[in-house]
Amino acid sequence: MTDDAVIGATTVQLQSINQINVYWNHVWPTAAETAVWVGVCESHGQEVLVFPQDDRTSAMPILGARVMCPLSDDWSLYGETNLMMPADSGTVDAFLGFAFYSGGNAMRQKLTRFRPLLPMGGSPTFSVDLDR
């Protein structure tokens, strides 16, 4: 899937980068959750918006991790990172923040029976390739 965009005076094309990962996920007795993954992504350009290049990579490795640590019934500390090589032109996404649970179920949301196994694809796990 591709999408065209104009950034300043530059027309660019954005395309999702296919990837496959193997992950390990663990919910701790304290209701904290950790996950790590390794994988491989398809060939992608090494172009950065401000530093144009025409080189393409071969299939490259991916490393990632996620943590969700309940602080109370209403608040959790949440962080995630996804590192796509090479570091100078791949995607290096990471964030750390707080999640608020209005129902007061931060401590038990990872223990519910019908919860999703994985989060939705989004930043940082949904990487795109920029091309001119």
C-alpha cells in the first residue's frame, strides 16, 4: 500500500514495510507485562527526508520491546520501542508514557480472558518507507 504526500516543496511516496517477528510475552504476578521480539523486514530505502540517497537495503533485522507496569488501579507506565536496522536510515521509534484506565482496571486488564494478544499496529511498530 502506498500513499503520496507533499512535504514543503518535495513530493514523496510512503509505503508500509512488511515485517515478520517472533515474540515472547510475559505477564508477571504483579500484573506488569513485558514483551520482546526479533524479526526481519523487507528491503527498504535508506532515504531520509533531509539527506536523499538512492541506496536500498537487503532484508534487515528488527528488535523491539514493550512494558506495561500498573502503578495503581487507574494508572500504568507504558513504553515501547521498535528498532529497524540500519540505525542511520531505518526506523528507531521509542516512547515512554502513562496510560489512564477510567474503569479502574489497570491492575487486572492483562489478566482478563478476552483481551487482545497483541496491540494494534501503529507507531512505533508500523514502519514506512519514504521514497521520492
